Amino acid sequence: MTKLQTKAEQRLIQDYYDDLLKACDRKVSDEGKVRINKAFEFANSAHAGVKRKSGEPYIIHPIAVATIVVDEIGLSATSIISALLHDVVEDTDYTLEDISNLFGEKVASIVDGLTKLTDEFTPHQDSKQANNFRKMLMTLSDDVRVILIKLADRLHNMRTLDSMAPNKQLKIAAETLYIFAPLAHRLGLYAIKSELEDLSLKYKHPDSFNQIQFRLHNQREKRDYLVTEFIRPIEEQLKIEGVDFTITERLKSIYSIWNKMQTKGVSFDEVYDLLAIRIVFVPDPNVSEKRQCFDILSLVTDIYKPKPDRIRDWITIPKANGYEALHITVMGPQGKWVEIQIRTQRMDEIAERGFAAHYKYKNINDVENELDKWLQKIKEMLQNPESDALEFLDEFKMNLFSSEIIVFTPKGRMVTLPKNATVLDFAYEIHTELGNHCIGAKINHKLVPISHVLLSGDQVEILSSKTQTPQLNWLNFLISAKAKAKVKQSFKLDRKKHVDQGRQIIEDQLAKLKIAPSSDTLKKLTSHYNLTNKEQLYAQVGMGFLELDNLGEVLQTPRENKLAKFWKLKFSTKKEGASNSPDKIDKKIPYILKEDPEQLNYTLAKCCNPIPGDDVVGYVSGAEHIIIHKRNCPEALKMMSQQGDSIITAEWTKFKKLSYLSRIKLSGFDRVGIVNEITTIISKHSNINMRTVHFDTHDGIFEGDLYLYIHSVQDLAELISRLMKIKGIDKIERIEKIQQ
């Protein structure tokens, strides 16, 4: 141990290192342990005296990452050594050459993939975050261990995120949710994916996280009783059949519950599949695993009635990440739906450990074949010199599909595509030229257009014509990253020409409006279209990806865009003696959103229409301007994960004067006078005014669409609470999309 560490620190480091050795005990050879010890001594000496933000010695982080690598992912000595050394080159004076000389070329190559880019190699027009990720993926295409260690690194950073500043917490949590959790899913690391998602939610939406955690804890006793009652007859039957098995319960993760509540618009109590029961058994080697799984499924459905549309067979055709299991949802005691997962021990380990576990059960060639298809797509994207880092990150994100479909060529070859993929996606998946010349397809002898959405099991015969060429409007319905990239590529042959064309188009349009093409004007345009810089703006316009029909509206002053017309005349006059200078932006502290119209240096994003009281985050788009997004807005998530250094936390003050347009939808059972009751309650609410009210009735059910001017989210919540008391109303939800 080095002299720069106190005795207490040395004891703490030794405790962490002992945990690592314990995890290595049965999985690493004696020779491997000697190499690991050498790497630990080297890293400990290199990081001596350096502290983490939490105050702990820095070396604890690499040791913890190495422990995750062996214990939770199941990798061996080379990966453990690489994890121990992953920050040495970046944070100390040692070089990759030193690592190579001491620990070999393979370790040096992995460490290189894990080392971030330095500023001097980062193009100014690209996000540093996106470039770092791109570099890591370049190494991934040579060695998948880079990404597995990177996931372990990210998991430990998320577990210790408390010590970071709030804006850094947001950036790291969003980046984790946008890229690393889907990546863990794609590689089949279910346990790590779930923990990354839960920890991201904890920092992005702490109130929601704590509420769901509290509700789950409160229901534990009731849940335990239900599980005991539910599994008793299954256990009895499996014992009679002589099956060697274990039954465990798996609770839906906090993030999965929250996500379902958001996407389906349901409450916590309406999430019916909170619980899953997992049956893991030791298979008879003389009988096929698939047959034994179906035998157990049959046994379960003899006891409980299944939900017909909820049977999932991932054994006949495993998921792209290697996942195999049988899933079925059955009606359990007390009228509760319960999902049952049936797996062999082999399937269970692959489900939890992903590709790392394949090495144990298959020869290395098989594993590489499964990975190769996916890695080949990544390589194709990396080899496209025209795509900038941010665009690449978007394309990569699209490749981390959570849902996939299986379709077939006329000769019976199986092709995996993302859910909602079209005929054109399929054509590009087969060959670029086939995609470029595709005019339609035949499915079951029926002619369909190129935009036709494919279903699992379709057999697709592509029709092509030499006169057909890629069209820009194809981007509107293409789903797969590969197809989108190929279409864009055909329009990106000369970037400089497009940049010049775009500049000319923008200057001509601005001249018509008598607006000078100043840097402020261009900043407004780039921030409105969520772009990074003016070159990107020029290129997008020059290639025809962006239309500038509403240029006049976009360039209105922030106040005119933001404030509801109802209040514009009343509060737009300048107060005497009011200061006209906006507050300075300090990214380290929350930005306070004030109501004074003369001091506004922020605008509210049109993609999510936040209102005072919403959980929000700011994107610094210029020296003195911020765009405010809701924290769960997809655009905000994208910005936080790609341009996290421009993200700032934001808090509202009390808004009493200015009103904001908000939209709610109601549905329920129609009866005489219900519309009158609804409008009366709204008109009596002193803080809310109606802009548009539309009701539609059919077969005894009514639907209402209301546009309201409100001061804050608290006022809206209060109104919804009052409306829910009206007899006949079944559901009320706030809609983010607002047509101005």
C-alpha cells in the first residue's frame, strides 16, 4: 500500500479488494489471480492520493467495477485486469504503451476503448459526449468486452451518483436511460438493465421513484400471501412429476411500473402485471428442453386459466439478445393476473448474464455468430464518413430495439426487423440496391406499397424497378437505422454543396421577412429545430430535411411565442423602472424561472409544452438563453444524453399573472347535462379560462377535448380533481401535444 493513503483508507481499499478476490475465487485460475494482483498494485500506486467526489480513495471505483465485471457479468481475468486499469491512462501519466508492456496488447486495446477522447481530438461542431461513445463503439466492433466493462463502470457510477452536482446527476441519468440501459438489454444483461433504469429514474424523477417504492413496500405482506397461495398447487404438481425445480417471484422494476403508468396513462393500482413467478428447472438431458418447458406449461394451465393473447414462446425463436423462455399470463387467486416464466437453468443464466453466459454453454464461434449480425450493422454506421457524431448516436439508439418481428424471404430465409418495420426496411435489410430501387412488394400474393407495415410471419417478395431512386419522403415511414442511413447517404454526397445551398435558402427567406441573418437569429433557428450549430442547420435545409414555411413564427420574440394570447395585451406593457437585463446563467445551481415578462431569457419547448409546476430541465442554447423542457420529454432525454454539458436544473417561482395553454381529454358515460356541469366547474375556477371546448358522443360514451389557459400545474390538478367528482366521468388526462 502506498504512503499517500491513511491507515483507514488502506483498510477500506483492502476490504474492497478482498471482495473482488472472493468473487474471483472459483472463476479465475491461480495464474489469473497473480496477474489481477499485479494490476491492482499498479492501479493503486497510479491513483494514489486521488479522491472521488464522495471523498473515498479513487482506486475503490476501479475495484468495484472489476467486482461487477466478474460477479454480475461473469467475465474472466483479462476483463477484470482491464477494469482495474480502465482509468489509469485517462487520469494519470501512464500511457497505453506502458499498459501494453506490462499487461499485454489485448488489455491495452480494451483500456484504449474505455478511455475517453481528449479535447484536442473532439471536433468543435460535435458533442463530446457523442464522440466518446462513438470511439468506444469502434473498439466494440473488435472486442465486445469493452462495452461489458463500460456497462459495469456506468453501473458503479450510478450507484454512487449521490455525490455529484444536480445538473451532472441529470446528465448522467439521462445518458444512462438513453444509451446504456437499452445497450444492456440488447446484450441480454437483464439484471443490470433493470438496475440502471431504476437508478436513472431515482435521479430524474425522485418523487415518482419514492412514491412507487413506498407503494411496493406497503403491499409486500399482501403480495407474499398471494405468492404463497398461488405457487402451492404448482409446487405440489411439479413434485408429483419428479421435476427438480425452484420457484421464485420477480417484482416488476420501479422504472417498468413508472414507464407503464406514463405510456398507458394508468395509475399504480391499474398496473396488473406487477408480479411474475419464475419456474427454473434442471432438464432431463435425454428429452428436448423445449418439450419439457411445454410440459410444465401444460401442467400450470391445468391449474390456472391462461389469458389467450399472453402466451410468448421465446424458445422456438429466441430473442435477438439470446433470451429463451416460455411466458404465460394466468388468472390467479383474488382475480389477479400473474405472469409465469418457465426456463431451464441454462436459459435462466443466459437471461440474467446475457452474451457472457453463452461462452459457458456454446462454443465461441456460435457466440460470435449471434453477435456478428448486430456488430456488422454498427460497423456499417461507423464506416459512414458523412454522419456526424450526434446523428450516429441517434442511428445507434435506433438499433437497440426492444421489440422485433420475424419475417421471411420467398425462399424461406428468416429476417429479424424492428417492430413496425415496413416493406422498404425489409428491402434495405436484404441489400442496399434492392432498397434504392424498391417500388412495392407482394405479401401472400397481395400487392402492397413500400410503406406497408410488416407483421411477424409475413413472407415478403420485393418488387423493384431500375427507374426508381431514393426519395426524401421515405424517411417519414422508415423504421430501421440501416435503411434511414442508406437513404440519407444518397442525399449526402456533397455536404459542402448542401451547406452552401442551405445558407442561401435561409438568407433568401430572411430577406423576404426583412430580418438580418445575425448570430442571434441563427441561434434561435438552431435551438428551435434542436440542432447543435448553424452548419448543421444549413446542411439540413440544403438537403431538404427541413422546411422553413413557418420561419416568421419561429423568429417571433420568446414572449410572443410563450404567453397565451388571452394575457398578451394585459401584461405586455413594460413596468416603469423594470430592469431589462436577464439573469446570468450558472450551470451549477438551479435556474429560477421567474414570471416577470421583461426578465425572461427562457422559452418553453413546443415538443412537451411545460407549465409552471411541471418537473423541468433547461437546455442552454446560447450565452443568455435557455429552453425549458419537461424532464420526461423525449427531446430533453436526447439532449441530456448527447449534450449534457448544456443541461441545467430549473425551478419555478409562483406564477400568478401569466397563463399558459394546456390541453386535457375527458371520457366517460354520456348523460343529460354533463357537458354543462363540466363547463360550469371550469368557468367558476378563477385561475382558469377556456379557449376551445369540443365534445363528441357515440353509443352512450362521450369524449371531450379542452384547451385551457392556466397559471400552474397545481391549478390544473385541482381542476381535474373537481371534474373527476362529476358522475359519469371515467378518465381525464393531460395531453402534451398542443396545436397552436
